Amino acid sequence: MSSPASGDTGPQDPPGPRAHASAPKTPVPLLVLDVVGLTPRLLDHMPHLKTLAQAGSRAPLGTVLPAVTCAAQSTFLTGTLPAEHGIVGNGWYFRELGDVLLWRQHNGLVAGDKLWDAARRAYPGYTVANICWWYAMGADTDYTVTPRPIYYADGRKEPDCYTRPADLHDELTEKLGTFPLFHFWGPGADLVSSRWIVDATRHILRTRNPDLALCYLPHLDYDLQRFGPDDPRSLRAAAALDTAVAPLLADARAQGRTVVALSEYGITRVSRPVDINRALRRAGLLEVHTQDGMEYLDPMVSRAFAVADHQLAHVYVRRPEDLPRVREVLEELPGVGELLGDEGKKEHGLDHPRSGELVAVAEP
């Protein structure tokens, strides 16, 4: 959904053929809010965002498979599917490393033109700020803020963020405090991180005035996953986030900035896990190794294993001759709704070398 640009409140053109208008001489400043987990039903508990929709426009937005942050954001910013941009999940099996890696941060993993590449062709000098959208590091944006812990030599991990330009780090830390990493990830995740991101975005809009500002607001995701979408605590979380974002919306209005609010996915109720790797282990296809009395997946020697993330799992099968057996095991597993091979992956825009040989999709 979006608000109109300042002054853009008159009647809309009627449908039908018309000549293409030339691009305006200067770009309309834009703020894009990624309100993770937002659904139309939750807007009833979010009066500021609901007003935004009523004053501008609102439209349904489908998502990609898998409907997870990294894949969805990459599609928003490239206009292509995972088969083209290569982000097949929040992580995948890096065959060349023999390791499963999630939440990598280098923008070089995302293939293709980004939204700002096209904007700069139309408007040389177009400026972009990315405040906590993913794959921010190494991106060709003018201002960047992204979570990045400090990893000390003794193994400690302390909260912090990465910024570009570098001096923005101390500027934000002095004004807002240290980036609240443990309120952004993990069991302590709560509204504190979204408030910090809102305040950082407001500061960057005031001091840098980028043409495009991308702002990631994760708070709804936390309680919707903790409690379910119908729990009163989740509805209170929606209201709290709406209150927190209200000053940013007011700033955008005062600057004549068009606001687009969108979501990567919605959270639905679930009643059971689908333990794909346990099934593969029982079938003798998955191997583990042990250290200090604990078992760890051994992907380099496993004949088959899954990288599971919400409603989808990439199933990596080392030997082609094992594919029929793996398919048989998973087709018998309760909770698997679809099992995509080469044709199925192509149909869903997931036919990329990073995808598993099979992709399992959970039943609704």
C-alpha cells in the first residue's frame, strides 16, 4: 500500500489506453517500509498504517516461494524470481564449501539489476539509503545500516552494526545508543530493535535526504511466531509497532515523501513440525558426527539432507541414484504437501543451482 506524494491527491486517470508520460525531471522521494508479517487483517489494529492506505492506495501482494525474508526482499529489489536472482532461501547448502550457511550479508550473492540501478539510469545521482534490509553489505547504495556483531578473539559476540559511510556508525551510536542486536535476533527480540531502526531512518531522512529510503521493521514477526496470528499479544504487538512508526510517517508527510508499506509474507497457524532430516536419518541417508557428546549434521558425507526454513525445505541429494529413494521417503512423510523436482522447481521459479535436488513444500 502507498500514500500519495505531496499534492498528488486529485482524481486518477480513467482506465484505458493512453500515451506514456515522460519521466518527471526530478524523482519523487520515496520511503519503502518492509513491515514483516503485515496482513490486511492486522491493519484494523494499526490506525496510522490504515490511514496511509485509505489516503493513498492499497493492493494485494503475493509472495515468492519460499516466502522468507531473503528471497522476498531480493525479488522486491530486482523484480525477478529466485531462479534469476539466486536467493533460494534465508540460506542454503554451499556445495563448494560443504557447509550450510544462513543469513550471509554480501550483496554479491544477489544477481541482477537492483531497483536503484534502474533509477540511476533515469536519474543520474539518484541516492539510496538501506536501513536494515538484508544483503546490504557491499551493495552500491549511498547510506547503509545493517546488523553486524563484534566477534572478539575470545569468542564473545557483542551487539553492533555496520554502516557506510563509516562515520555514520558513531553518529548513530552517539544519538541512539548501540544497535540493540539481542533485541533484533534471538529469544529477546522485541520492539526495541524496530524503534532503533525507526529512529535511525528518521535521522538519515533529516540529515541525508536520500531519494529512496528502505526501512526494515521486524517487530510483528516476533510475536506472531511466538504466539500465533490470532493471539491477543500478537494484536497488541501490531498496535505497538504502529505507534512506533507514526513519527516516521509524519516526517515523510512533512517532506512530501511517498510512502510504500509492504510485507514479505503473512504468518498462519500451524499445528505440527515436519521432521524431514529425522526421516532421512531413519532411512540411512543422513549422517552425523559427534563432538563433546553432541551430534552435528555431516552434510559433506550425507547422501541426503534438508535445509528447512518455515514452509519449505531444500533437499540436497549427493548421488543421482539415491533420488528415487529420497523421494519415496519424503512422499510417505506426513505434512509434506508437494515435492518439487526439476519441472516443479521451474514452475515455481526455483530452478537455480543453489536449490536442492528436491524441494519439499509443507501442507497448509
